[in-house]
Amino acid sequence: MPPHIYTVADESYQTMIQQRENQSILITGESGAGKTENTKKVIQYFASICGVESKSTDGSNLDEQLVRCNPVLEAFGNAKTIKNDNSSRFGKFIRIHFGTQGKIHSADIERYLLEKARVTYQNPDERSFHIFYQMLKGMSPEELKDCLLTNQPNNYALLSNGDVIVDSLADLELFQETQQCMGVLNFSNEMQRKIFKFAAGVLHLGNTQLKANKRMRVVLLMTLSGLTKLVTCSE
């Protein structure tokens, strides 16, 4: 039988405690093999059996933050591919630091190799990153107006190449979960608003059309006034 993810996590933890040496768990496999889900299970397992040394200075629970960081990472770094509706389009290295008593002391995440090209193009049966569709489906009319958006993905060139609706992904509920998890991670409402406005700016930038005039200078065929307001820069 293949190794059980909880057994691997527990053996790694016990070896660390007994031998006082750092341990690593490598989760790899082809697309759709379950890397993202198994990573979440490992984090949940450690948060459940180990506990934390103490609350952070702002009173938040580190174990809850560890578990709740995944929906945020998935919203901004995962996308639908041909093989997997929730495929990670980046690599991540997660460090969990334990204190002398075996309790979780802190954690940090390094990400690498983000598939930036997915923003500009997707294959017919794929999607861009989840966050764009979550925003359009989950934002209130006031929030959409604040971001100068409509709720129709096909209105945006960067989203109209591939699938727009995926039955296995409830974008409205997932956007609500993303917002809740960002709150747990101490993103203020204002910071969330700025992040979503910046993401909206990416969609607007994708609708910008360029054309060369007679002097071979590139000119804009649409005003960027709305875009500059979203990303708070001068025109």
C-alpha cells in the first residue's frame, strides 16, 4: 500500500522530536495527483496534534492561520487546467518552525515559478487564476462599481479564451471564503480592497488596445483614466 499522508506527517514529527533534526516532506506528482490536497492535510495534521506555543502579538491563532492560508494561495495561484479544476500553477516551500516543547512557533511560505503567462492566455478548456472569476461572481454591486467591473467574465479579453464557468467551483462561495481567510491572516478591509482593485486593474489592462500611427508610434485606443484610478497612479 502507498504511504498514508498522516503516517508520513506523524513519522516526520516524531523523528524531529526524538532526534532534534529538521525534517522535510516532499509532495510531488503529476497534475491532478493530489499535491494541493495532501499539502493541506499535512498542515491540518500538524495544527491539530501539535498546537501552538502562544498566540501572536495581535491575538490571532497561528494554527488557524496555517490552515486558512491555503484558500488565499489557491485563489491567487491556482487555476483550472485540462486535467485538474484546482491545479496549483506555482511551487511553494512551507516551513513550520517548532519550539523546544514540540509546539508550533511560527511558519513562513516561499513561492516560486508562478505561471504568469496564464494571465494573458488560457487554452480553450482551461481558466485563468481563480481570483478573477471569484471577484466577478462574489463582489457586491457596490464593490464591482468601485473596481469599475461588470459581473460578466466574457467582457474581459484576459478571461475570454477558455472556460468561464466550472461546475466544480462555486466562485461566489469561494470568494467569500477567500475574504474570510484574508481577514484571519490580518489583511485589513482596506488592504483587501486595494488588492482586489489591483487585480481588477489587470483585467482592464487586458482590454487596452494598441495601434501604431503613421509615424510608427504606438497610441492607445482607449482611455486609461479608469485604470490609473484603480492602481492609484497619475495619468
